[in-house]
Amino acid sequence: MFLSSLLAVSGLVLAFTTAVAQQNTTFTNPVIYGDYPDNDVSVGPDGAFYFSSSNFHYSPGAPILRSWDLVNWEPVGHSIPRLNFGAGYDLPSTGERAYRGGTWASSLRYRKSDKTWYWIGCVNFWQTWVFTASSPEGPWSNRANFGQNNCFYDNGILVDDDDTMYVVYGNGQVKVSQLAADGLSVVKTQDVFNATVVGVDTVEGNRMYKINGTYYVLNDRPGGTTFIWKSNSPWGPYEVKELVKDIKPPVEGGGSPHQGSLIQTADGNWYFMSFTWAFPSGRLPVLAPITWGADGFPVFVNGDNGGWGKTYPLPLPAKAVKPITGTYRFEGLSLGPTFEWNHNPDTTKFSVNNGLTLQTASNTTDLYSARNTLTHRTFGEYPVGTIELDFASMADGDRAGLAAFRDRSAYIGIHREGAKYSIVAAQNMTIDEFNGTTIDTGRIVDTARVREGVRKIWLRTTMDARPDGSRDAKSFYSYDGKKFVQLGPTFELYNGWAFFLGYRFGIFNFATKGLGGSVKINAFTSA
């Protein structure tokens, strides 16, 4: 259930909708109807739950969310302030790009002995990076890299009872590495099991736990099976059982949940956080209880649908958190953690202060090469994004607006050509979902002339983001923020999986004739 409210948080006035548990006794899956995949959930020193996710080429990287009840979540920061993994992450004019690169299945843990948070992840399949901070909100800093061609693929961190740090990782061959006392280098590595033991060629999403003196590794076969391995030693040998296999999803049209985290609440109960593949929205976090069998393996608790239930009893009393949607008027001097840039931004080309000013940072006709496109995830089955756009300072050739942004995109925006300003609906901007190269720069499907003397307009994008829905996206404009007019035909959102990420709202401003222009976003509303 969603209730509207108003909250002032960190200089942002947010008109928001926030999820509360149905009748305060049950919760509904997905716990977040938004794209937060590859979860690694653990408990922090304050007793809250912290959820580390992947966001690939979006910057800052490795988003972190917090919850007190495992159901209501708030974004609080990012483990990687900037993606310093290669020139492509800056969208340079020479053409390098990093779509599908960046952060993916990584791990986050708090270590009591040094009061430090550790994030460890492999980027671009070639090098493992370590970032640390004293708080999830940051500041975070890069403390170590584990060398060229030393990828801790889909890793999970364990801080053992004696403070030794271990990392489990790998796909076909799963390994465990013991870290040095400071957690910043490797002192020992050993193969612990091979995926062929369970009759598959690969496993992913490794997580490591120590529960009642026994070591456990959780991972999955891509497609639908989660395995749980246990041993009396981190080095094995390991026994294995299936936790779930091709389980019925809680979201109609979604994929079978697999991969994720085991979580214990303060009252001793256990839960499994996973995600369902539900494009065009993305990979949506889902939660379910588990119990423990006499053999020491966890047992999944089926819902009333015979699979992953749509509803379960609340793990803990519901506790409100900061809203994940609402109206942002950019009143502070920085962006909040719900925003991420498409690749690293040029920090000299934007400013935040009673509005977001975007100067043109790229000269291009390709939306996917346009630097400083600011994104915000969509939330809910029918997300709506609206911007209030002041385009008085646009330069000749500039294009600014609001996109339904993914590997196949559409937008509504303002184009300036000489003294002429047009409201434009453009569709079918497309990149290859595997390698990120541009296939189609799109086409204009409808235009309207801007009224004489008008330099402010509201632009809106609506979506049916359900995996079994119409997948319709529509574009609208308004001169007063109240009465909206649709422009252009309906665009069909793409539901392929290979790009991995779901649709976002993208706020952009790029040049086609030369840099120097700017626009100001007075407000952005996500609902």
C-alpha cells in the first residue's frame, strides 16, 4: 500500500509515496519495485540491514540501501564515488564507452575490529578493487586493487569469528581467498569446489556465511537454481543441496528468483533476499522466510502460490524510511543517492543550487554518447517522471529533455535550431545490448512549435513497466504543470535481458553544433 506524504530531507523537499506493510502484518513482493540486482544484504553496527547492489556503468557506483525491517528500504550512498576503471567511463569524444561494464555482483561487509566497511568487487572481468569507509554514507576511498587478471568474480566477504577475512568467488571453479590482517591483500587462495559437482558448468552470485560454527556458501546456476554448500572449514570439503529450483515467481511475468543473500533478524529468524528478472523494470528484490532442517541446510518457505509467495508475514515491525520517490527541487549543493549519472559526469558542466543546471558536455547526435545524462530508477508498475525545464539559455543546436532510458530509448525534449524552438518526441535510440555500440540514433516521430516567448515547460514520461503489461511508454508536455498534452505515438519498452539493467528516467542536455548552452531543471518528480 502506498501513502502520500511530504518530507524535508537533506535539503531536498520530497513529495513522496512510501511503502508500508499491508495491514501492518504482511508485506508484498517485490519489496522494492525497482532495479536493484545482485543484492548482498548484511547487518550493520547500528542493527540496520544494509543492501549493496550493482549498477554497472552508472556513476557513482555500487549503490547502498538501508532498512530496519527488511521491507522498507532507503538509498543512503554508493561505495564507489567515481568509476576510475578506464577512459570509457568518461564518455570521451574519442568514442570509448563502458555500457555493461562497471559494478556487478560484489560484496559489502562491516568489520567490527577496525570499524570499517569493506566493498570488494571485480570490474570489467579483469581486476578486483577494494573500497572502504567508516560509514555507508561515505566518504569512500579506493584502498587496494588485487592485480591485473585477478578477478574475484561474483564474490562474497566473510569476517570470521576470529576477525579473519575470507572472500569466496568464481563461476565454474569456486575459490576462497584469505585476506591479510588489514583486508587489503591476499595471503592464501584455494579451490574449494567445482560447479560440475552439481551437474552444471557454472555457478554465480557467491556469498559466504558462518552460522553456528559451520561455513556456508550460497550461489546459483544462472536461470533458476540456488545452491547452498556447507563445510566445517572455509577450505572445504563442501556438501551441497538445492535451496530453490525454478520456483514460481511472485511477480506475474517475472523470472524464477535465484541468487541473493541469507539474512538473520535480531529475533533469530532467517530470510532469503533474491530478485526476479522482470524487464522492462529490471531485476526486482524479493524476500521470503527460510527455516533450517535437521541436516543443517536451510529450507525455503513456500507461499500460498506454491512458490515464492506474493505476501508473507512481516519479518519485523514496519519502520518508516526516507522516501524513494517524490519531488526533488535540488535545493542543496549536491545530488542525493537516488540519482546516478550515465557514466562519469563532467563535474565542471553541472551545478546544484535551487535547481539543477546542466551545461552541454558533449557535442554529438547520439544520446548514448551524451555526457552528463542524469538518471533516476523507475519505481512501481506504472512509473511517471516529470521535469520542469527552463531552457532560456539553450544554444543553437542543443537538445534537452526527459528520456525513457535504456538500450532502446525514447524521449520528449526541446530542440533549438537557430531562433526556432520545438517540442520533439524522438524514439528508438538503440545500442547493441551486448557490446554497447550504437545501432540507431533514433528518429523524430512528432513535433510541436514552442509558443512564442515561452522558455519554461514541463515534460513527462509515463510507462507500463510490468513484465506482463503493455510496456507502453508515452510522452507529454505542459505549459503550466497541470494540463498535459501527449506528443507522438506510444513507444514500446524493450524487455530483453542482456543489457541487465531496467529502464530509468534520463534527464539530458547535449549539443549538436557546439558547447556553451545550458538548461535548468527546476524540479524532477518520480512517482
